[in-house]
Amino acid sequence: MRQVFSSQRIETVEGVAKLLTEAGIPVHISNGRSYHSKRGGQFSYTEPVKAQLQPAVWVRHADDQPRARELLREAGLLESTRPGYASALTFTSPQDDAAPRRSWAWRIRLILLALIALAAVVMWMRRPLPPPPAVPQAPAEQAPPADAAPAEEEEDRIRIQPVSGG
């Protein structure tokens, strides 16, 4: 027997075993499901399992191994170990796609911020000007400055109101 695939997820191993069995390749699953395992819904990649304890798919006949590996390569589950034949498996994360969207979002935010600043400047420029400060008038009874000539004659005015007859 030869091991062709292993994974921490038992569901993935069972799916690979089903794929190979449907292709006519007899397989064996090691460390599969049992009543002893606690691998059901409590699986986590943050708690790695030792390689010897991971579920694995084994091909029963060594002659079937090349065909099994070819099927796994076609399904994108296995990279080629031959130099020059490896199709680079690239995995994209959601973070890679978020960067361009984030840049558009930042552009829109900056444009909106510039428009708000422009509106504030226009409103500030169109504000009504405050009235000029009132200059306090000096009272008329102040003494004239020393170098000014004295007034020659002062006029007294008297206002007489006519009496209404009746």
C-alpha cells in the first residue's frame, strides 16, 4: 500500500477516497472515523494533529498509484513533484480581493471630504460681514485742543414754540 493523500479533515479524506474508488482504484482510509474520535464538528486548523494521526488515503496496489496521483492532480488536490510539470496552485484569499475595493472606497471618501471642505470654504466666504466697530464720539463739552484758535463769538439759540389758539 502507498499513501497518496492526507488531510486533517476526515471529510476531505473521505471525498478523495470516494473519487478514487469511483475511478476503480481500491483504497484504504487510515485514522478514519470511529467511535473513539472526537473529530466531528469540533475540527480546527489552529490545533494541528501529528502527521501519523491524520486521516490518510492509501492505494492498495502500488501499480494504481500513478493513476491515483494523476486523478488528484486533475482535481487540483495534488501538485506535481516533477520539475517543470508543476502547475502552480495559487490560492487567493478574500484579503487579496478587498484591497482594490478598499482603494476605491478611500478615493470616494477623500473626494467627499474635499467636497465638504470646499462647501465650508464657500460658506465662509459668503458670510455677511460684521458692521464696523463704532468709534466712540468725544463729547462736545470737551475743551478744545490748546493750539486751536478760541471761538470768536458763541451763538445762543432759543427755540420758541407758538401757542395754539383756541
